[in-house]
Amino acid sequence: MIPEEFPRRIMRRIFKVDELSESSDYTALVNLLTTYQRQGENRRWDDFRYKIPPALLVIFGNICKECLRNGFTGPRIENGNLVFYQMYGDVWEINDVRNGDLCTFCERDCIRREMIDSGSLKFARSRNPEFSEPKTCWE
């Protein structure tokens, strides 16, 4: 899978800045996640997440969703920056999804995503060779 965007670009878009260091929200998020990582093996996200302001938690959730949609997961802090692991290999074969695309990882609410989740997209593809798939929500 070739990403549409890389994590730093996604974060600059979401924070609406040219450089991440310009965003006080990014700096606050990095500081909070650094504190979380320092807790070691005893850390519990379900408890720690309540220490993050709700608006910043929503922003972090949007960043994680967009990064996952582009094949990046596992957010962590390295050298004072929020970074992600990139998925390599043919994920579609591993999950036995023959017609995988960016929608497979996307968590946005849209008609196409609903059709994938319900199985109606696969059904429509197999029954009607002239079936026209709905456009992706980011097009």
C-alpha cells in the first residue's frame, strides 16, 4: 500500500501549521504521551487518557485514524517527536482481503465504509459486473 500522506504531513494538516513545533497542541500532546511512555510496563491507557484534555484527545484520535488509513500505526514518542510504525508487506493477503484498498483501514463514517463493513460491497461486485462503486470519502 502506498500512502497518500505521511504522518508528519497529516499532523501539519490537522494542526494547521507549517511546522509542528509551531503548534502548542502538538507540543502538549508530545509532553503528555512522553509522560505516558515513562510509566513503563505499569502504564494503562484506559486510565491515562483521562489526563488528556478532551479536545486534544479528539485531535489525537483523528491523527491516529488518518495515519492508520495510510498504513501507519503504533504512535510513540521518539526524540521528542510523535512517530508511527509503517506497515510493510502485502497486508491484503495476510487478512485474506482480495480487493483491499485504503478504505479497509479507514474509520471515517461514509457510505462506502458501511458497504464494506456490511459485506454489501462484495456482494454487489460479485453479482453485477457493471456495478459502480461509490467514491471514497476523501476523493
